Amino acid sequence: MPREERFRVLVAANLCAVVARELRAGEAPMREDLTLFNELLGMEGGEPPPDPERLREAVGEAELAARLRAGELDDRLEELGGRLAAHVRRKLEVARPGYDSAWA
């Protein structure tokens, strides 16, 4: 492999590894996020959509972010911090397994 191409190959290999971990995890992390975000936003959970693309839309990550930026949830920041930390750990477990254990 030419020296100038090594970085690109490493990036591509890392991307493939992340995609493989996402595929292995399946819909479970998104379903956990849907439950968490619905609770944090005070929305009725109901039955999650069966279609993965509709599930991604239903999670409401953008809605939660918008409400946080607008200061609508400032009175619950302590509660949100702990609950969102679990969400970030789930995301890191797919993107960078073992990353959060380096900080423990």
C-alpha cells in the first residue's frame, strides 16, 4: 500500500467495523433511545414503528436537542445528565468499543 493511501484505507476499515457493529446491534439501541427520549420529552411511548427508517425518525433526537437548546428542560438538567450519559455510552459502544472504560 502506498504511504499516501494508508490513512484512507485505515478510515475505510474503521468505517466498515462501525457498520458491522451497528448491524450486529440491530434495532435494540434505537428502541432504547426511543423509550428514553419519549420519557425525557414527556411523550406517550406507544408501540414503536416496525420499520427501521420510521423508528429512526420516531426517536426524536432532534426534538430533544431543540428543547434543550431552547432552555425548556433546564429545570431537569440533573436528571437529564445521567439519563443522557447512558445514551452516549450506548453510542460509544458501537462507534468506539471500550472508549468509556478508559475514562473510568
